[in-house]
Amino acid sequence: MGLSRLAALHGVATSFSPSAGVTEPVPETTVVAVLGALGVDATTPEAVRDALAAAESAARTRLLPDTLVVWSGEPLPPALTGLPPGTELTVRLEESDEQAEPARMRVPAGEPGPDVPGSAPAAHWWDGPPLGVHRLTVRAPDRDAQSCTLVVAPARVPQPPARTHGFLVQLYSLLSARSWGMGDLGDLADLASWSGRRLGAGFVQVNPLHAAVPGDPTDPSPYRPSSRRFPDPVHLRVESVPEYGHVPDPVALDTLRRKGAELREAVLDKGALIDRDAVGALKRQALDLILAVPLTPGRHAEYCDFLAAQGRALEDHALWCALAEVHGPDWHGWPEGLRDPRSDATARARAELLDRVDHHCRLAWLTDSQLADAQRAAEEAGMAVGVVHDLAVGVHPGGADTWAQQDAFAHGMSVGAPPDAFNARGQDWGLPPWRPDALAASGYAPFRGLLRGALAHAGALRIDHVMGLFRLWWVPEGRPPTEGTYVSHDAEAMLAVLVLEAHRAGTVVVGEDLGTVEPGVREALARRGVLGTSVLWFERVWAGDGRPLAPERWRRDCLATATTHDLPSTAARLTGDHVTLRHRLGLLTRPLDEELREDRAETAEWLALLTRLGLLPEGGALAEGGDEEAAVRAVHRFLLRTPALMTGIWLPDTVGDRRPQNLPGTWDQYPNWRLPVADAEGVPVTLEQLAASPRLHRLMDVLRAPGEPGEARMP
């Protein structure tokens, strides 16, 4: 009981539920290891007893939690209304200097509050501070002064101005006639401008553009980056950098541009995979030439402003990049003195590598500028939302973020997923988790900094595995995912920081809440205006007969779509191609005929519903020669029948692409994250060809608002 109580006080679960009505215990060794990663010694009965006594004593004497949240326009939390009369409160406001006079309040003697015996009426004494993350100190009679982080947040994040639709695309897969072998930020701006102006699209959602861990080869997954705080310069449109036209050796630049064209042609015309490393090598050479060009006074002033705004975070990131060039991309293998970002050895290296540090700061600035250009292009095209950026759930254990913020991460732990009915072995994603206690102690500074960077040039932010704001499955190093456990965050504090930063940026937030979701999580997110994600094939009456969920029963506060980057394309789903692909790769656990029968039955249910609703006038018997393209259009007509605020169209669906961008459960068996957008025959399609595609326009006619050219929205 002592270990269970100690674990509960630190948010560590001692059991979990892999399915309804089933509870599994967590191994005691796992609980001990996770507590150790949180700085709590539980290795012996004596250590457990001492740690428990200390934790319970602290809990009894504290008047305030580590973080206190006040929601604008809502009743004050019990921690405030329950303060004893005579308590003095001091609030040091966010961004204020030490000399600034803090705000002061006092709980008067008065009638007890309606809910908490002995409390004073809050309206008589609470002089609410402005929105922000502040420091609250209370001095109650006969008690020592206590402090906590005070988050004052608006009640909800901004919402889309109206129902809208847009594209979902993996940016690297969208090549144009100007790309250097993979899609870039110039292509993103062009896609936004064209689709906003010509198709009435309200947004374009892209994959995470975070800085990758350099390697040979580089991990192509955008979901395991070196840093989530800064973008990767591989996404730059080199020719759009203002200094490009002033390079003294234009012949050298032109040679590199031609090599970039060769990479593009290899992908588009010769069946080659997207080679991020080759593209990156060419762009680095070109950018070396470009960055040698002196900045004009105005450009230099802009750069200095950027450096000042980013501060230590950018300096650390750029230094990690410079050190990685010398010592390799995993800081755990660096000379011991360099493993600490604040050591004397690191300070000396910073001075020695000053030119390279500045080089990487310049690259971050240029990439940030083109991200701003893309959002500006979306806004000028009339998009209601604009660019939807994606925030990965974590970072590489050897990358820049874990080096610069070592105190914030749990060492020896990895994030994953527990075993469930779909995966008996569970999952280990190889991403170190943040320590909830360290986040709280810092006033959530790492999370706030991350959000500010991600929201800076976003019309909306998609948060991968948004359930991680509440809890994450921690797997101790060297153990299988089945021997992990859940560790909880202060979900209200995490949500309050998210809502606050989204409000400041004026940005919509979309949470990816697919899969196993803890009860109450979707409701808590919806209350704060965070949209969910609803994928057609998963929307069934799970609490009833399991049939497809009627469109009017879908939730309103969501991004509705037919597929995602981890799922089969709509054409592949409708035709069963995704099953035969998994069979060819040896991924099926049952005979092919059995898998195909089940898949066809599920698809037939959806096609029957589409037909009954009058959304598939062409007929839905695909196995008997039905029109697969028409069925794709019917699926999107269905999505428009739902009340969803945002409707996402997977860009490869517009041209009938059958191939998934990522096939979970594979590594080298399938070219994950390296395929260009292609048509139904697998022939790559450029942005220019997409814009002229009859199939794309037939699908997009389904989504046009009444009064626009083309097919009107069906009721």
C-alpha cells in the first residue's frame, strides 16, 4: 500500500485498463523505476516510507497546488476561495521586472462562502490579474509564506470563423517544377495561394517541419525530431532567400540548382524515392554561398530582432547543431564536458564555434521567414484558417532539445502505448517524456516556449497524440512496452497554458485524439475549444450495434477526414488495396482471404449508407466494377453532411493515390515518408499537375459553397 500511495501522489499509475472491464497491474519494478526518474527513491521499504512521509507532510501543509489555474469568466478554484480570512496574496505579473510593484490582495473576514466552509466571498477581494503566467505568494495567519505558479487563461481557444475545408499533405511529398527533390516552403505558399483563391479552401495542414537529427541516413520520420522548437532548413526554397541573387559565384549556385533539378526529375520521372539527405546536402552547399553575402542594414536589423526574440533557446539550438557537426548527432557520446550545456567546456566551445553558431541561427531565421511568408500567402488568398502546423508528441533522445533542457526530461524513460486489443505487445516510440514535476517547477516554461514557436506562423496547430497533455505511457529503458505505466500531467495546467498561448496567437487548435482515450479527456478538450479529429472509418456506434455513425451524430468540434498520414488512402481503403499491400509485406496475422472478407464487409456497410443517403448516385458495388472515384467523392459528400467545423481532404486522395505515406509496423520493408503524391497508377504528380487535374476538380466541386462555380454543396 505504501508504494501505491507514493505512486499516486506523484501521478504514477499502478494499474491500467487495456480494454473495457479489464484491469492489469503494473509491475512493481516499473513503478520503482518511474518514481526514480521523477527523483523519488522507492528502492527499499525504508526509502518508500521516508518518501511517503515527506510527500504527505508537504501535502498537508500546502495551501496551494504547484500550479493554480484561474479561467477567465469562470468561478475561482477552491484553492483560492478556501483561503482563510486574513490571508495576504501577492502576484508578481508575467514579464514584470524585479523592481516592479506586485499586485496585492487580502482575504477579508466575512461571511463564509457558499461551497467552502470558512471561505470569504471571492468577489469582495479578488482583483483578477491579467491573462498570463504569474507568480502567486500567499501569507496566511500563523503559516509560512507559500508560492505557486498562477495561470490566468481565457476560457477557450479561438475557433474557426465558419465551417471550412482544406487539404492535408505531407509537405516533402508535394513536388513542383521548382522543388529540389522534395516539397518546400515555396510549394506550401503556392498551394495555399492557389487552393485558397481557386478552390475556396480554408486551410492547408502539413506534417511537422521540426528540425531533424542529422544522420547518414537521416531518419525520414517528421515525428522524431531533434527539436520541436525550431524548423528544419531543409524545407527552405533556396531561390527565395533575398541574398540568393547577390552571390558572387552564380555559376556555382546554378550548378547546385541543376543538381536539385536532377533529384526532382529522378523522383518524378525515374521512380526514385525522395532523398532528404541528398536534398539537404545540396541546400547546405547553396546556403553556405548565400550566407556569405553580407546582409543589408535593414536585413541585419531584422536578424538582430529575431535573435533577441528567440534568446537563449535559439543560441542553445544553434550551438547543438555546431557541436553535432564536430562530435556527431547524439550528445550522449560527446566529450563529457560538452554534455552539459552550461559547463565551462561548452562555453569555450561556444566561443570557438561562434561562426557556425551564427550560421545555424541565420538558417533558423531564414526558415522562420519563409514560414511567415506561407501563412501570409494563405491569409492573402482569403483562407479562413491558413496553414495548420503539426506538433510532434516528442523528440529524439540525442537531439538538441534533450541536450538544452536536460532537467525537463525523464532520463531512462521512453514514451509509447500500452498493450491493447489491437497490439498485444504495446509500443515504444523512443521519445523521452517531459517530467511533470520539472514542468510545474519551471512555471511550464519549456511548454510555453515550445507553443510560442509552433504558433508563431500558424493559422491552427494540430497536436499529435493530444492525450499526452493528460498522461503518457512511460516505458523504462531496457524493458518491453508491456512493462510500462501511465504518468499523469497536471492536465488543467497544461490545458491552461495551451489555451493562453493559442489565444495570444489567435490560433485554432486541433487535437489528434484517435485510439485509446481516457474517459473525460475529449470532454475536457471540447470545453476549452480544442477540436478533435474524426476519421470516417472509425466513426461507428461502438456502444451499440457497431454500425457506421450517421452524419448528424458526429461531433461538431472536430476536423473530419477520411484518412491520415498513418492510414490507407481513401481509394486504397475502398478497393482493399491496403490489405493486399500488408499481405505482400507479411504484416497480416490472419489468412489473406479472411482479412479481405472482413474488409469488404466493412466497406460495404459504408457504401450502403452512402447510397441510402443519396450521396453515391453512381452506385457502390466496387467489386462488380463500380466507380472508385465516385465513391471517393461520396465519402467527402458524407463528411460535409456532418456538423464538423473543419473538413480535411487528404491531398493524394484528389488524384486517386493508393499508397500510404507511412505504414506503421514497418521500417525498411516500406518506403515510409519518402513517397511523392501520385495518381492511381503510382505516377508522381506535381503541384502544377494537381492544379490542372480533372479528377481533383471533380472532387473539389463537391466542396464548393453554393454560389461558387461548379457543383454546389449537397444538403
